[in-house]
Amino acid sequence: QSALTQPASVSGSPGQSITISCTGTNSDVGGSDYVSWYQQHPGKAPKLLIYDVNNRPSGASLRFSGSKSGNTASLTISGLQSEDEADYYCSSYTSSGSTFYVFGTGTTVTVL
Amino acid sequence: EVQLVQSGTEAKKPGESLRISCKGTGYIFATSWIGWVRQMPGKGLEWMGIIFPGDSDTRYSPSFDGQVTISADKSISTAYLQWSSLKASDSAKYFCARRIAGGLGLDVWGQGTTVTVFS
């Protein structure tokens, strides 16, 4: 199955809100309530921010929120901070094939 | 504390076999799915497959099916990713991660294992 489509880069100033999109198909994002978002700093393991479209794991910052409309999911980062500068990946359950997941192409967030 | 601890950096030659490991601590290992993710240098995350240690039910991404083998030994709380014949294109960082209870996100990640295959 093909990777989900994300913008290569998104930028914003400290304190602003930004949104990252994640576009798939009816076989994944559009047909699933299982979209997750991950943050990855250079050289580090990914960190779960959002799961099942709009749920935060224990300890996750309230500044991160998720939503979905049709075949596109979105991650919004509110009150942008310098430590938010990282790569972000979406992931979705897919009914295509026997696997569980497909990842997005990844988005680099730059804090201006 | 819930943790996944992966085995160390590997340097191998093409054609050699390799098995890397992922040990879970701080929770009941047999009751949570463990997934494997590849990240090639400077690239994004790629889903490889997932295993349920309780009964070794395993699912592979089509891209990796037949290329790697995922297994687990619940008696020692360890999952494995193995290759029978490495290629230079297998050079990457490999992460294991636990599927969150009641959802489909991956909430606990190992630190990653770097595999370098060179002649």
C-alpha cells in the first residue's frame, strides 16, 4: 500500500498555531477511526502524540490535537514552541493487505 | 516504568544473517502487540510488521513479507527481527514499538537498532 501524503514542510512563529494534513484513501484514513500522529526529533525514537484520531496518550501535551474529515486527517499544534521543531508522521490502520498500519511521508516543522 | 530495550548496533556483510532483539519490561509482554519500523538514513518511517507475543500471530507489510522474519519468545519478554541474507539496502535504523492498549497507536518505542551492511 502507498504511504499517506503529508506536506514536506510547515513553519510557524512561536505562539502561533499550525496544522499538518495527512491524506489517504477510503481504505485507510477515510475508512478508519485509527489515525495516529508521532513526533520525532533528530536521532531519537518517535513519540506518540495522538491515537485513534483525537485521543492523547497519558502525559501528552494538550497543545497537540487531532481531527479527521473524509480521507484527510489533521494534526494541530497550538502555541508553537521552539521544542516543537521536529519531524511529524501520521499513521493509519489500513484494510489493504494483511498489515495493520501505513505511515505518512512525514512533515518537517520549523519554528521561525 | 514500561520500556522496550533493543539490542546494539550491528555491522555485517552482504549475505550474512542477523537477528536483532527488543525486550519489554514493566508490563505483561505477552498481552500487547509489538511492531517493527524501519527508517533508512535521512528518510521516513516504514511499517514492517507486527506480532502478538501471546500466540505469535504475525502480520507483515507487503513490502517486507518474505524479506524478514518477526518472532517473539514470551517467556523472556523479547521480540525479534531477523534476516537470513542481508543486503546493502537493509542498512537502516530499526525500531520496535508497543501497540497501545485499547487503540491502534504505538505508545512505547525502543531506542532503535542501527544496522549497517557493507562489503
